Amino acid sequence: MTASDQTQAANQMWGGRFAEGPDAIMTAINASIGFDKRLYAQDIAGSRAHAAMLAATGILNPTDADAIGEGLLTVLSEIEAGRFDFRADREDIHMNVEARLTEIVGEAGKRLHTARSRNDQVAVDFRLWVRDQCDAAIAGLTALMRAFVAQAAAGADWVMPGFTHLQTAQPVTWGHHMMAYVEMFARDRARFVDARARMNECPLGAAALAGTSFAIDREMTAAALGFDRPTANSLDSVSDRDFALEFLSAASICAMHLSRFAEELVIWSSAQFRFVRLSDRWTTGSSIMPQKKNPDAAELLRAKLGRILGATVALFTVMKGLPLTYSKDMQEDKEQAFDAADSLMLGLAAMTGMVGDMTANREALRAAAASGFSTATDLADWLVRRLGLPFREAHHVTGTLVAMAEKKGVDLPGLTLAEMQSVHAGITDEIFDVLGVENSVNSRMSYGGTAPVRVREQIARWQAALG
Ligand code: ARG
């Protein structure tokens, strides 16, 4: 092999000091193009902003800068038309784009990487991508919240059992239950909004790690890419992945919330509960049991947290203990984050569809609310309020009445006044007013309580906020 053959076999981008090219397995483990090609639009936008800045600061002549800007658009259209040859020997999206650019525009392409490194380049690309995912999550959550508010408004005063330990606890309203999820998803949305604001600083211009000796204008590239400002420390700029960790953490919490409602849907849509009917659009049949209508979308949503949290733990583990600044470990930041974001967006869309389409069974909800001694607390509260019993004593009297009703095979309103008076002589027939489920929910007027008037206030507040 001649010296020049050997140089050709080495990497075109960084192979100057290398006599040999990489082992095939080295190429396989080193290349990220298989997944980071997904960052092509961000990479090209970053490069275009960088080239325009190099021209504006006189670092690059305007002719070369124009050729680069145009050439990058050609690369973009090739990729979007599916005509781009992604090459593993060019490692990653950055070198694939730059090498192709140079094929198209010649010498000028080789000047693009002035005052830049792949370290700040990948940091800016990934940040732009994660920022877009925050926007998508915010939009997805807004749509989901609207779907829950619409469900709440349709049945603000419908009575259903509220559970603790999945045992009947107290009657609540359907609207109240739906609005509980609006609160959860609102906090999730706020986490993405916060994370987005914090990550919106531009690392481009940090170069490899130390900044650059060229008189670049970082304010200009930051503004061109929609960032609020450039990052303030070049070492941090190329090392930081906590923007992605924040996104993944917020995504995990959100997926956990999705899984909780998914589980409620699985329970509620069963023949034993019949609280809701899921539409045909969000269920599947069984190939053997003709009667089946399975809540597959809900079950998958219940499971999605597994991979989203998995991606979160994976990135924490990659980043833990890495010394400053960039290490190749950090190339492992992207693949699972992509998967987690895809899973989250799909999950949000599926849940929005399912919630929009589901039908609550008002009669089944009410019947369930009126069973299981759900108004026992109302009875105890009456004993406190009207007879002045200490709550603990009222609790005991009520417990005795529940046991009596259970033995008789009725719910609390099925006991006679005489039976009640045998447990506590002071009880009057006024007690029957508080044993009804409507009365129970109407009485829970405390701020944030389940009374329909309170629920309607919350619905109105959110309808105004969500537009
Ligand atoms: N493909 C790399 C990554 O995703 C890009 C940065 C490479 N930088 C370097 N110095 N090798 O992290």
C-alpha cells in the first residue's frame, strides 16, 4: 500500500494522523448515523446559522458562505426526498452532512467547520430537537386536558364512587374525577414549559470545549436559532445533557399519570364495573372469544412508562461520573431519548382520542356510588354536627350501624329508624337526608371538594385557561 492509499483509507474528516482506517467493528460501534440522522434538520439549521455568522463577522468570505448556505439546502432536500446516502464510514449526521456538502459545493464546504467542533454542534442539534419535543408535549397535553374538561363538563354532577385502596370510600362526582386529571396534566405541562425555558440557551460557539480564538458572534447564532441567549460557559456547554434529563424526567412523570388513568379505564370498562364504554376505535376484539372488546390502547398506555422511565434511567447512568467535558459516552444520549419522546407523543395522542370517545355510564356510576356504605362518613358527620358526639364516638356508632346493615343485607338507608335508635337513641329521621349520595356530594362544598358547584367553578376556570 502506498502512503497515499493509506491516507485514503483513513477518515477524511479527522484521519490526517492516521495511517490505517478503522476496523469494521470499530466503525460499527463508533457510528451514530443509524440513529442521529434524525437530527438532520437541526444539524442543517445549526450549520446555516453558523455559516451566516462566519460571513457577518468576516471570518468567511460572502461567496463561500452563500455557497455553503445554498449547498446545505440542497443536502436538506436530498435527505427529505430520500435520496441521501447515509454512510457509516462518515460516522454521524454532522460529518455526513458536511461531507456531502463538500461534494456539492467543493472547497467552500471545507471552511464550514471553522470555529466549531462536533462537540458544540451535537449539543446544539440535540437541544433544538429536545426543545421541539417539549413543544410537542405541551401541545399534546393541552389537547388531552381539553378532552378531560369536556368529559367533566358533560357530567359535572354525576355521582360515582370515590375509592381509596380501590374500596368504596365516599361518593364523588364524575366531573371531579375528570378534573383531577386536568390538574395532573397541567403540572406535567408546566414541567415541560419550565424545562423548555431553562434549556433555551445556545451552546454553539463553545467549539470543542474552550471557546475559540475567532471573533465569532454567539448572540447572532443564538438569535438565529430561536434561543434566548448563548450559554455562558463553554465547558458546561459541551458537557451538559441535563436539558435532556429534564425532558425525560418530565416525560416519565407524565407517562406515570397516563398509566394511572389507563389503569382506571381498564378497570372501569370491565363487565364487572361498566363505568365507561370505550369506543370501537380504541379497543380490539379477540380472535377466539367473540364477545370480547379489549382495552388494548389503555393497556399499552399503562405500559409505556416502562420504556420512558427506562430511557431516563439509561441517560442518568450514561452521564453519572463523566468528567468534564465531552466524552464519547455522551453519544449514547440520543437513541433512547428519541424512543421515549415518540412513545410519549403517541401515548398523549392515544389518550386524547380515547378520553374524547369514551361514554360514561351514568346509571352504573350512580348505582355503584349508592352501594358499599359510601355515605357512612356522612352519617358520622351528622352525629357530630347534630348530636355533638366526638368524631371518634360517631365513627364507632356508624361502624356498628354498617355492621348491622351488612348483616341485614341492605345499605345504610335500608335500616329503619328504630334499628338506628337501638344503636344510638339520639338519632332522628333527619338522618335519612344525609344518607343519599346526591346529598353527600352536594354537601362537600369545601374549596377543591367534590360538590358540583365547586367542580363547575374549576371547569369554568380551565375552560377559560385552555381557550
Ligand atoms: N456523534 C457524536 C455524538 O453524538 C458527535 C460528537 C462527536 N464528538 C467527538 N469529539 N467525537 O456525541
